[in-house]
Amino acid sequence: MNKAFPYSLVFLLFIISITSTSTSTSSSSSSSSSCPIDFSYVDTLPWDHSVCIDPLGKSCCQTLLSFLGIGLAQHLRETSLFQLPNSNSLSSCLLHLQTKLEPLALASRVPMCFNSTQFVGSPSHCAGIITVQDWIARVGLLTPLDTACKGDLEGLTECQSCVEAGKLVNEQLYGLDPNGKKCFAFTVLYAAGIVNQLGPSDRGTATCILGLPLYGSAREKEMNEMSGKSLMIWGFGVSGAVIGVLVSVGIIVLYKRWDKKKKQNALHEDYVTTFRANYLPNSGAKWFAVSELERATGGFAQKNMIGQGGYGVVYKGTLSDGSFVAVKHVVDLDSKGDEDFLNEVEIISKIRHRHLLSLRGCCVTSDDLKGKRRFLVYDLMPNGNLSDQLSSKERLNWPQRKNIILDVAKGLAYLHYGIKPAIYHRDIKAANILLDSEMKAKVADFGLAKQSSEGQSQVTTRVAGTRGYLAPEYALYGQLTEKSDVYSFGIVILEIMSGRKVLDSPNSDPSSSFILISDWAWMVLKSGNVDEIFDEAIREGGPKGVMERFVLVGLLCAHVMVAFRPTISEALKMLEGDIDIPKLPDRPMPLGNESRKTSFGFSRFLPSERSRWELLTNE
């Protein structure tokens, strides 16, 4: 019997976790909606129905759930719907499955294993995901599943890689919806139904992803029977020769496997050695062993996960010396991920500043089971990131907001003027500003940072950053200067002062077009109601003149025209009141304003330019 790989049990757990033995599904229930699943694969797949001999039915339910999972994955493949449209459709499908199982005397097991609602679509199941389009909007067009779960998964290494990719994507979904009870189920269905080209009823897909126990194929049985008859006919002499040949073949196979393993180990060692050779040994940061980080984070336990995004997953941990750290697991699996990782290690190892998050150490490891893994270790910032603080119920007060803005400005000023060559961060945003126990801000995440070329502007084809924070000239034309960071800093100032999102819909209508926070603040300022820009938490009792000055500096920094923006050192002096703020130049109205759709600058992009802007600035 060809049992499912042990790793498939990880995927099988999702079925157990979302299902409880429940009330039976009545055969007389309404079936006004026909079943959209074709259960013909129940007759064709050589599945091991002996597990249903178990009187308690647990193993049997797992197997039947795997069967239904194949149908749901095929349904997803054909309709883009992760679950069935209504309870009537589910009831019809369960009756159909019962009919298929009657020849095996297993029809009575179906009501024991399923209930009438568990596979009916609902936005509450996982981050509001109903369709494949919803999935792409939440987790992106390309995930680790799309590279690790394609093709034949009958091989041990291929299956394990797919399972590991599933864990990463599930962690991402958990970050979006910690209460989503079926996110792992959606991950499994997407891997089996959308990613794998061979389809959910393929042997490898069914055993690895869905955990279905299968017997060996009919072809294998036929060859075994023929081999047995031949041995009886030819006798002991020939059988001895056959055994000798088999032993020889076995030795050759074992040698090839050993040789392949040796070469793979050499590749893994070369990968780690190359990183260590390029790592700056005099930076003061430590090279961690992966075992140290596993102990520190409890085996990278989900309960210790404190953040995640396109870059990877961050865990809190405690080192052997008792110090608290944040461990970032960088999950990019391509060579560009290696480049960004080494770039962050190299750049952040050079800088030491009280308002820049310093690197504690890093780790690179590689093996057959888990592939390449990269980690960055930082001091833990107890108060998290600025983005979370701005959306927290305990709102930041005015002194805290003022100090955070000044801290970020000082950190950027050091990057631009305190070292040579200057460093452009390229991803200044609220989520990349961390807060220590005293609410002092530190700029973090230097994976996209770039060193300048003697203060000259640069043109790059790889535009990197986050939607809403990118300077227009950089997003559209790849023109990178120190004022690209200044633009992002201006957006952050306006976020802090108003408590609003960078991109927001008027009247909280998600179907309407988004308006950029700088466009909104400019329109409010021009109307003469500057107080409306201030967050309610600081609107009463704060120094209105100082707060207005901060808003004006934010608008000036976030101007669409590069020439009107100050340098970060000038902006810092304006914030501290050391120099006057020049009169704010006019800026175009946002795209949504009908009277100014042809105005110059940020609001004037032609349709093709707007499309490129949306493409380049998506996270």
C-alpha cells in the first residue's frame, strides 16, 4: 500500500480542526440546488477504504473529508469559488457521496462525518475570501505555493517543499484574520485546485496536499503478480540471478542517492559559506545558528508571531542571555530575496544611530527538507510599529506624535547626511517605524535601501516601495533622490497628525476611488478648516500654532513636484521652528475632482500612466 507521506498529515490537520462530528444530514433534506461536484473520482482512485473499519470512525472521517476536499478543489478550479454556494448544494453533494459509497457499505458514514453548513461559503471563514480574486487581493498573485506545489508531488522532497510553502501562506492569512478558522482549508484547496497543474485527483496531489491514503497503482500490482509467476517458473537458479541483479541495481541506486545527497549538501554548504563570506564580520553583529533562533522563538511558534507582510514573518523571542529580540524570517525564495537580505545586512551593519533600528545579528541555513532560510535578528521594540499605534484604541497624545515625527526626521537626516555615501531608505512608512519602551521612534527595514552615487539622482528600473508612500517621479520614471524619502516622510507626518489612512475612500465607501492623504489635507487646509486635519485625540488642548506648522511641513514634503520639497535637514529645522516655512505652492486637485482631471502633476496622469502608477505602487 502506498501510504500518504507523513508531511501530508500537516495539511490533513486543517480538516480535523474545522470539522466536528455533528448531527446527521437528512436524506430528505431539500436539494433544490444540484451538486456542482462530480464524484466520479471516488470510483477511479485506488483509495484505502480499510480505514473505515475503525468503529469510532475518526480515520474514516478523515479519509472521506479528503475525498470531499478533492471535489471542492476541483469545484474551485472550475468556478473560482472556495466553497459551495448554499446549504442545499452541500446537502445534494452529501447525498451524492452517500450513493457513491453504498457499494462499499460506507454510506452511513457520511452523516457521521459532515454537517450541513461547514462547506457553505461565508465571508467570515477567512479574511473575507470567497473567490480566487479575493485570494489574490489578500495574499498577492504569487505566493510560495505557486512555486512549490506545481507538478508531480509524489516525491518526498517535492511534497515537503509544498507543505512548508503552505505553512508560510497560512501564517500570512492568519496575520490578516487571526479568527479565521478555515484559512488553512483555503490554503489547501488553492494549492490542490489552482496551483497544481495535474489537478486535485492526481495521485501526488491527493496524497501530499489532501492526505488521501491510496493503494499502489494497478500497474504496480500487475507487475508484482507477473514477477511472482516468473520466479516460480524459472526456479531457484534463475531467481538467484535475478536477486543478484536486483542487489546490483540496488547498490547502484543507493550510490546515486548517496552521491546526489552529497552534492546537495555541498550546494547547501556553499550557499551558507557564500553568505558568510559576504557578511561584514567587523560590523559587531552576531552570526546566529538556526538552533539558537528556534529555541528563542519556541520553534517559531504561531503564538510568538508579532507581524508579517510581503517581506516575511516576524517572531518575538528570548535569547539564552535573557534579552528580548525580534526575529524576521525572510521568505522570498528567489535570488532577488538573497540580494535584498544581503543588502539589508550590509547597509544596516554600517550604521549606528539612536533613531535607526540596529541589527543584532543574522542567520542563513539551507537543507533538503526546508530549503533556503534567512533570518535577521533585532532588539525587540515593545510598543510595536507606528501603524498599529495609530489605529489603536489608546490614541497617541500630542507630545508623543511630535517626538515621533522629530525622531524619524533625525534618523533620515543621518542616513542622508551623516554617512558617506548617503543611503536612501526607499520604504519609509508607518509600518517601518518602530517604537521602543519609551515611545522613541526607530526607522527599520532596510531591505530596499540603496546607497547614493555622490549625491546625484539615480534612475532605476526596479521601483520598490509601498502604495501611497512613493514619490510620483520615482514611481513613474524610476528617478531616485534624497527627496524620494522626503516625500514618504511628508506622508507619514500627515498620517500622524490626522490619524487617517494613507489612502482612504470618501464617506467610507469602498466602491469609490481612493484619495491620497496629502490631497485630502490640502483641500481641508484651503477651505480654512485646518483644525479638521488634526486627529480628535489632539484637537483639543494642543498648541494649534505648532500643530499647524507640522501639517504645513508635511504638505510641503509631500508635494508632487520635486523642486518644491525641502531636504530632510531643512524639514527638520522647519519642524523645530529654527527656520520659517515658505508659502506653500499650489498643488493639483486629486483625480476624483471633476474640475481638475487635466491638471498637472500627481492628478494629471494619463490612463496608461495611472495604470503604471497602480502597478508600481502596489505592496
